[in-house]
Amino acid sequence: MIGHIPVSRLIRTWLVSASPMTNQTALYSADSHFSEGLMTTLKRLFVWFVEMSGEALLLGMLWAVLHNAGLLFSISATVGVFMFGSGYLVTTAVLRALWGGPRLLLYSTVAVALFLTHLQIFFVATGGLTMSERLRLTVGGICVVFACTLVGGWFLRKWEQRAAKS
């Protein structure tokens, strides 16, 4: 599978378009399959952006509550230090763009595993947090990431089902 287009479909389209009796419908078919795959990827990235916005807001609020910090500072620190600094944004964008599995819970579980990995990178890089603070941040973060990705995955599934019907 290349992108969201099965290889067999690409080969079949190429064979039809390479035959001497080429017509415009075969070329149009290849273009429409490409644009469908592109639209699916763009939908996934849009849902990822909404998920990350929700996660940034909720994780920033969690940090503000746990550390008696200002909300704007906490959200800025969450986005700048954790999400950009640890590479969390990049890995989750790649995961969301490539994930085509039908199972909502599996994607959310993989996203939580990515969160935990990047959270450990964050803990090592920053230091200075007690074990109880790390535990509260970890448990709260797991809940936030799982909820955001579950809702985002559900929304994406409904969006793709609606597009398939029309």
C-alpha cells in the first residue's frame, strides 16, 4: 500500500493508462484515487491538530493546577518545552497521518505509549520534580491523551463514513 492507495490499484491503473487504447477515464481514475488519499491524509492531520490543541490546553491546565502556576505560562510551557522539545508533536503527527486502523482504542493506546515515552524524555531533561508530582502528571496526562485521541478518532471515523456514503 502506498499512502492510502493499494499497490494493485496503482498497477492496474498504470496498465490501463499505458495500453494503446488509453482513454481519459483511466487517467482521471488515477488522479481521483490520489486526491482521495490526499484528502484522507488532510482530514487525519486536521483531527491531529484539534487533538493536539485540546491536549495542550488540558495538559497546561493540569500543570497550572498541580504547580500553582499561571494558565498562560503553563500552556506555553507545555507546548514549547514538552510538545516541541521532546518531539511529541512530530511523532504524533506521523502516527495520526499514517494510522489507518479501524480500532479506536488501539490508536489511543499507542498514542498514550508515545506520550509516556516523551514524558520520560521530558522528566530526564528537566529534572527537579518529585515522584508524587511525576505520578500525578503521568496519570493526568494519560487520561488527557487517551480522551483526546479517543474523541478525535471517533470524530474522524464518523467523518470518513459520511464521506464514503456520499
